[in-house]
Amino acid sequence: MYLFKKEENFIFFTIELSEGTMKPLKTNRRIFLKSFGSLAALSFLSFCENSRVTEPFFNDNNTDNNSSVTSTDLVLSGSEQEIASNIKMQYSLIEYLAKNTGKEKVIAYYDNGLLKKLSISIVKGNLASYPYLRLTKQENNESVNILWGMEGIYPSLKFVDDNGKIIEKENEKLEFALKKTDDRDYTPMDWLKLGVKIFAFGLLVWLGATVLKYVIAAIAFVAFNALVLGIVIAGLTLIIPFVKWLIDRTGWTKDSVKDFFNNSFNEILNFLLEIQRYLLER
């Protein structure tokens, strides 16, 4: 029986002898290929070369050997600059979600050194007459649905369970109004930025305070824009008074969401850091 281990430029393999002893040998790749010269060996080497993952290395401690491995569509790791650069490229991801209701994308992030995965989708269900956002923590299958609501004269974001009941965390109901911070006229971009900030705070409470704040900011940036794009696209075909009121009030269009991602790298980075400061002050 042959057991293989790849280490830098060498392949280590062990031959099991008839007496039951194990004798380690070391050879370079050329000798290995010459000795085994088979498609299986070539496939093995190809696997070794292609299995390298962008650092930090994934060690998913939340799945066991019997569970299926879920592919990851977006990985949030590294510095604020690296995450901002990654986020800037995700418009196609949110457009896919908005146009394909019920289809999931998976965001991976680190929490206290553990890789965690968050499923995100835009769904049509019995909780609302419009498409809404659904998030699921893959480590424990806890889900939340994000609905639009009203708090006074302002639109709000409601974090509800599968029965439509507003979730409570730390004795706080997770419903947050998008209240303007001053009396000036808000542009569609202003409303988007306010929405991302408010959503990020709700997400922080729901996910847990141990997640790095700029990671929360990045998840919120992607998820909230997917939520907005979902109702904008659906609003073209749905006649829902509340959705029409919301779109008219904010001025959101498909182009305004796309322009958000077309901002310069520095603008996106500065906004993510602004969200981080906002969360740290709450």
C-alpha cells in the first residue's frame, strides 16, 4: 500500500512491507513519475498543485467527514484593503442573486480563527409579497429573513424568523429604521449608504459581536445591495404600493446600485472603514 505526502518539491511515500513494517522513502518528482509513469500519478500531482488555497489556509472545523462540502462564492479574509478590493468586484454576485430567486451564494469569513459560512439568497415566500433576503448560518442552520417595514415615516429593516416574528437578541427587537441624520435631500447613494450602515448593525447583533467589524461591514455591503436590487428588479413587474413608495422615496434604480460598486477603490475602502467606526460606536 502506498501513502503519499507532498512537501515543497518532494513527494514522500511509504511502502508497507509484508512483515508489517513501514519504510519511508524520499524521491523527487522526476523519479516519482518515472517510477510510476501512470495517469493516476499524473492526476495525483495535478491535484496537489491545484489544491493550494489563497492564504490563510481553510481549515473548516465546522464540517465533519460525513458532511457534504459546500462551495464558497466569496471569501472575506485579509486586511481591510484586501477585503475592499474583493467587495468592489461583487456586483455580478448580487445581480445573480436578484435575478435568480431561491438560488444561494455562500460567503465565508473567520470568527475567532474558525472558518464560518453564511448562505445568502433572495427568496419569494409567504412572509412578504415581494422578494426578500434570507441568510443562514451553515454551522447551525440558524436562518433570518430581512423584510421591509415602517417605523413612523421611515422605512425599516426587520429581522424575522420563518414565522414572520421579529427576532429578539439581548432583549432588543431586531427592527431598525432608516432615519435620515440631517434635513438635506438624500440622493439614492445616500440612502444606500444609510441602509448598509443600519443593516450592518442588525447583522452584528444577529451574527455575534466576535466577528471582526470590517468583515461585518463587507457582508452588509453585499447583502443589503442584493436586497435592494431584488426589489428594484421585481418592482418592474410587481404592483405593490409599499415597494413603489420605497423606490420613489429613495430613488433606487439598478444603475444606482451598480454605481455603488463602480466607486473607486478608495471610496469603497473609506466607506467600509466608516461602517466599522459606526459599529464600534454603537
